Amino acid sequence: MKTDSQIAHEAKLLPIERVAERVDIPVDALDHYGKYVAKVPYTLIDEEKVKRSNLILVTAITPQKAGVGKTTVSIGLGLGLNRIGKKAVIALREPSMGPCFGMKGGAAGGGYAQVVPMEKINLHFTSDFHAVTAANNLIAALLDNYEYQHQKDGFGLKEKTWRRVLDVNDRSLRDVVTGVGGHANGLISETGFDITPASEIMAILCLAKDETDLRERIDNILLGTTLDGKPFRVRDMGVAGAITAILHESINPNLVQTTENTPCFIHGGPFANIAHGCNSIIATKAAMTFGDYAITEAGFGADLGAEKFFDIKCRKAGLQPKLSVLVVTLQALKMHGGVTQDNLVAPNESALIDGLANMDKHIENLRRFGQTVLVCLNRFATDIESELEIVRNHCEKLNVPFAINTAYTDGGVGAENLARLVVKTIDEHPSKQLHYVYEENDTIQDKIEKIAKGIYGAVRVVIKPSAMRKLRTIEGGEFSHYPVCIAKTQYSFSDDAKAYGVPTGFDITIRDFVINAGAQMIVAIAGEIMRMPGLPKSPQAERIDIDDGFIQGLS
């Protein structure tokens, strides 16, 4: 089997104009970023076409550290749908360079189910991530300057909540002190860095419906509390126009293609464990405008990405998915059945059967939202038929459609059966009207309780005293109707990253709250999750290099 890099380099790319023509995107509207990448104006979104399109969510069971191939399945499904004569467009998140150089490597699919040009997508792309980073940090600089310049007027902040961001995994920046070295260097302040995907600017970019909405949301960003107890926002500094200007190009989604030239919009990249985990509403609606079938994904397992996709993104955008595809692998199921990471390839029917409980819990959760669920097993070369049949038979007992995907090794041909089953399921048993886990008028605490108990399976939510003080402020103010975005480990239903399978009898501990007044959501920080990841002992950066003019190691 060739490497991802080799396959990407050998792919026969079409000029981006021809990719656009395939789905009736006006060529003269494209803003080119080279031969194979272009931005498409969000003004081309047609809400009537959006209503008629078949939106498909690809989500997953609780993943192993290497993931379960959710992006590969999303891309493969797009390939398969086009091969059987359907007009399909994919919508994905942009990769973050933090994980690319950390543990994960690239995030553009794999094998013969990739989006290309792979290196550009993984590294810099159209600079959307850099624009988000610059916009976020300009706000931080302007805020520090405002406080410095107006201190003689009696202005000050008793609490400053805006942090800087960087698209690098760097634990040393989680907590820092700025302004040291004398008065000319500003006021001394304790602050810190989050990773760019956790920035509220990223969430705003992904939730804004247009540039006017983008600016209004930026204006509303809460930066802290003044000495006399009043909220201080971006609008109070009068700089929302400047911040919007930085994002003027970034608001438009990016058009690329797959290894088989299927159109794909890639736009925005919040993580699902520390943010809301979905690509932009604009990109999804663009895919729905130009595709009869639109395939999108939500990060990590369905307890994180899918819940936020439904309760935050779909609620805000009025989206109604026709189907949810739940991605599983034999290895991940065995992990949830108690097998250690270094023994997941070996046959183990007993552990596999035990691990099916994790899949069942995710199916139950998705059905709670009113979703029709289809299980897609992402097959690896080491998988054996007898174990595949165990999963197939189990799905039949649950009355859940089941398909095997081999797009990684076979491209679109390996996803044709999946594509046919997707079309058949949508035609015969489309999802019901979307049901949310909570209502907007529920209290923030009730929203957290309903997610933690109803989706995760917790018996109790414990809110630490410092977080409870923030919660009282939130509940008593203008933010109480916002949806909740729980930041939690992606490796377990609980907030313990090592509690695999379907843990029971556990508490969810909320240690902090972050008010995203511009994005219009409340981020609840659970357990020990960090919004600035660290690097592993052997980061992927050690394996990334340039060989004969080609970048290697992003796979």
C-alpha cells in the first residue's frame, strides 16, 4: 500500500474551475488560491436549495487515540455517491497545525479517500487559521493598550477573560505573565494561551451566517468586567470593524477536490473536545446549495461532536439532517472491550462483543435526537470476516443499517455499497424532526445536567465553587438562554480519559465556565481537559520532512 503522501501526489487533480463546473458553481465567482484551491462567495448560498438537499452527518463511536477514520469515511461516502450517479458535495473542517505536528499528523482523510492538495490543506491552506489567530490576538493587544492608555482616567478591569491563541500545541503557554520589564511594557497581567481552534473567533466564524452577522458577533464579545462591575466588550473599544477586516476573506468557504475530483468545501476548524467541533454553517449550506447530497462531519465521538452539531449548529442554522452515519472500527470496539492498545489487531471476539456496548450507547443517543442511524464499519486490512459478521449481525438485531467501507484502499469503489445504502435509507426511513437534548429556556445548569446524564450517562454533575460563582452570574444575566458547549475528554463518555466502554456511576465535574457572548454559547470546562494541548513524547514533527521537493509525514 502506498503512503498517503504518495497517493496524494499521484492524484490527477482538475483545475478548480472544472471542479466548480461539475456542481454548477459559477466559475467567474471563484477567488483563486493557486490552481487547485479557491474561495467561493457565501452570497451564492441559496436557502431554497438548502431546504431540498439531503444533509448527512458522519460521526463516530468513542475513538482511540489514532481516531476511527471519520474523515476518510466522509470523503469515501462522497466518492461513492458520485460513482452511483448522485450529485454529492462534502463539507469538512480545516486541519489544525497543532495536532498535525503533534500526535495526529495530517487530517485530510487517508489512502484513496483524501482531499487534495493534501499538504496545502494541512499547512496554512488559505490562511483562515492565521486570520483567526491574528484577529484574536489583535483584540488582546487592543485590550491591553486600552487598559494601559485609560488607567489615568480611572479605567481598569477587575477581571479580564480574553486570552491569546496560537495554532501550536504548547503546554508552556497555558499560563503566562505579560507586561513585565517596566511600566513602558504595559500593565503586569496574568493571562495565557489557548489553541486557535478553541478561540471564540473560530466559533464566531463557524456560526456566523454572513459578514454583517460576523461583525455583530465580534462587537458582542465579552472581554472582562470593569472595576464598577460592568461588562466590557469589543464594542466598547470601537474596533469591531478592524477585526472584521482581518476576517473579510476568511468568511468565504474554501473549495477543493478529492482524489476522485469530488467537490469539497473545507472551512473552519474548532475541536469538539474543547469547542463545538463543526465546520462552518456557511460551508455546510454551500455544500447543500450545490449538492443534492451534502456530507459533513462533527469531531470525535457522537457524545461530543454530534451533540454539539445538533444542539448548537443545527439549532442556530435551522438544519435538519436526513441521516447520521456512525463510524466504527473493530480495533476501537475491542479497546472498549478491554483490550490494550498494542493488542487491538489480534482477533478477540469476546472483547469485540463487550465493546459493542459503546456503539449501542451512541446509537441510542443519536436516536434520541430523532436521527435515523446507519453504522459504517471502516475496514482495515487486518480485519477478519468472522469479527465483521459479529458487528453486522449485532446491527441487524438493532434494526440498524450496516455497511463496510474500504474507500481507504479502494477509493470510491470501496464506498459504493455504503452510498447505495445511504440513499436507500434516506428514501425509505429519513430522520424525524430534530429533537434537542435541552430547550433554550432551560437554565444553564439544567442544560449541563441533561447532556451529562442523558448523553454521557453520568449520575451527577459536580460544579466546583469557583465555577458555581460564575454560573450564578451567567444564570442571572443575558446569557442564560445560550446553548452549552461542554469541553470534555474525547476518549470516554465520562471526564476520565481512561474510562473506556460505557462507564457507569460517574460524576461529571465542571471546573470553569467561559462566556462566549459573540458566539452565543457557554463553554463548560469538565474534568482535566486543557484548551491548550501539549506535545507527546515523540511528536509527529520528528517525522515530517521534505524529500525531493515533496512534504512527507503528514499522514
